[in-house]
Amino acid sequence: MITDADITKIKKAFKKDFATKDDLKAFATKSELKKSHDKLQKSHDKLQEAIADVHVELGELRDDVNDLKGKFETFDVKLDKIIGGIEDQRLENAAGAVHLARHDRQIEVLALAANVTLPN
């Protein structure tokens, strides 16, 4: 058995204190470490499940975005057709305005030649 004198000699040789039984009781036991490990493992498993759920949701979100892209492409095509129709109508209106202006001039010339006064 180690005596107090032996402990004093060892302390002088290594210049350090040694842990007592009471000091060692503050450390976790194997069963406490196992419980902590089990809790960490459960937390890890839950986190893995959450990550897997996020991956699934991201995949679904990606699919939804792709669907929206397709709808917007269809919308763009329809919008281009509408804008084309509006442009055609604008050109037709401009041509009609030129035609109407020519008729106005012809009517004024005819009225002047016939010596007729046109109302405003």
C-alpha cells in the first residue's frame, strides 16, 4: 500500500498533485458516458431525418419551379401573339388615318369646286 510519505515523494518528483477519490468522482462514469452517447445518437438521427425531409422538400420545390418555368414560357408565347396583334392593329389604324385624311382633302376639293360650304 502507498503511504503518505510515498505520495509526498511522488509529488516532489513530478511537481504535481494527484487526484483523490473525491476528485475522480466528479468525472463521468461509463454508464453516464453511454447515456450521453445515446442522447447524442438520437439527436444525430433526428437531425439526419430533418435533413432528409429538407432534401425531399427541395426536390418538390425544384419541380414546382420547373412547372412555373413552363407556364411562364407559354405565357410569353401568348403575350408575344397579343403584342403582335396590337402592333398589326396599330399599323392598320395608321393606314386608315392616312386614307381618311386623303378622303377629307378630296371632299374639301370637291366642295370648293362645287362652290358648297361644308359645316364644321
